Amino acid sequence: MGKTGSGMSNLINKLTGMQPEDGAGQLFSCTKTVCAYKCNRNGQRFIFVDTPGFDNGELSQCAVLTAIATWLKEMYRKSIELTGVIYTHNLGGGSMGAVDEQSFQLLCRMCGNEAADRVRLVTTMWDEVDESEAVEMEETLKGTQWQSFIQAGAQPRRFVNTPKSAWDIVESLGTTTKTLLLQKEMVDMGKALEGTTAGRRLRQDKPVTLW
């Protein structure tokens, strides 16, 4: 998950060896639905899930959250748990703006602190920015906006646009699986999306895209 243009689809392309989608890496979304991709590595099967980016341009934040939540709910009902959630942040975009902050807060509230250790906070575009400036931005994120979630167990990682870098991130998750807070709220507790922790957060934010 992440903001549009943060490199989500590109990371999956590096993991699977597939050709990038038209528009990948640009500041508009080439992913409009939740898509799953299978990949085998060293005798193990992986399923990577690409989601629409926040600040999609074609979908509202509400529509993006609904698409992700619907997929998560269906997987949980089928007794399929996630090994991890990879959240991408484009260092080339400068400091965190309103959409960056909103998408990160939604991530935190979708996962919950109990599943924070299943989250990797991945900075991208290292090959496109000045390294010293990128390191400074990374340290700022880790010491401010990301700090509480890192303390809860989330791990910051770097994606340097290579297959090895992508697999290092995935393999750091191991094989442990957990249920996300959003899944528990919608399935176990029977809440509608708007009544979940993530849904309430989205409603309280000032809209940054059209509904």
C-alpha cells in the first residue's frame, strides 16, 4: 500500500519479473483495483497484492479504502492471513504532505498495533534522489511521523530498485501471519467500514480528494 507514485507496482514487478504496467512510476495510478500476483521462489509460493494508491486521481480516498477493505474482509473470511504489509513512501516527493500523512494514518489504523510487526515502511526512489538528502528525509520520518508505529513493531526498510532489495524486504517478514485490526473489526465484530478505526479516521480528516 501507499500513495500513488510511491513505487508499489514497481516493487512487485521487481519481485515477479513482470514488465511494468503502463504508467508505473508516474504520478498517476496504473492500479485501479486490488490485484494479486503469484510467484515461486526456492520452492515457496508467494502471492503479492497490489492495491490502488491513495491520491489515486481517478478514485477517492473512500473508494480506495473500500477496495482494500473489501479484499481484506474476503481473505479473512476464507481463513487466509497476511504475512505482511509493505507500505511505500517516495523520497523524491519531499516532506510528508496531507495525502502522505492521511494514507499513513489509514495504514496504522487498518493494521493496528498488534500487527505492526508485520509492516515494513519502505522508502523508495533512492536511485533518483540525492543520497544525503534522502538519508535526512528518512531519519526525519523515523523520528517523527513513523516513530510511534516503529515503536509498536513496524520496521523501516529501503527499496533501491533492484530484485535483491525487493526480496530482502519480503524475506525480512519471515513466515509469521497475523490478522489485521480492520479484518477483526469488519468480520469478527461485524462493523461496517465507516464504523472501523480506519473508516472513522478517514471521515475525520479534511477531504484531500473529491468523494
